[in-house]
Amino acid sequence: MGYVFLGLAIIACVAGSSALTASDGMVIKKYGSLGVLIFAFSYVLLSRSILTINISIAYVVWSGVGIIFLAIVSVAWFHLPLTTADIIGLIMIIVGVVGMDLYGAKEEPELLAEGD
């Protein structure tokens, strides 16, 4: 279930970032406010995912996959170009995320008992 929450957190992060971009530097208040609320929801979902996924793995996947999806949205929706350096950086992020996921700590986190 942790990966479901993580996937939803990634989608919310991309949506929140897109709304903030559409707000034109918070000039368009409705998009800015929506972006902030969606980002807050993304963090709630991320916090749910780390109940069953190691936090280092969850955060790397959340941020790395989010960056890759944001690059795609930036090109498709906002018509921003990707340079060769951008593409090389995205490839490096993919390698890092896959490496962390394959070789990172696989232990489930220990939940703190109440009163600890």
C-alpha cells in the first residue's frame, strides 16, 4: 500500500508544481493557492508511504520521478525546451533512482510505539 501512496504523492507533487508554474509567480492567485494545497496533500501522502517504505527510498523515488514527470509536463504543457545538459541530468537521475531502489536499504521502518 505504501507504493500506492507514493505514486499518488508523486502525481500530487507534479500537479502542485504545474499549478505553481501556471500561477505566473503567484500573480494568478487561484493557481498559486491550488498549487500550495496540492503540495501539502502530496506531503501527507508521502508521510503515509513512509510507514511501509524506507524513507530514503521513498524520498528518492518521490523527488526523482517527480522531476522526470515535471520535465515531461514542462515540455508538453508549458512548451519549455530541454537542453542536452537537461537530458543528461535526467538520465543521471533515473540511474540514481533505479540504483537506490535496487540496492538501497530494504528494511521496513520500525514504527515508534506510543510514548517513545
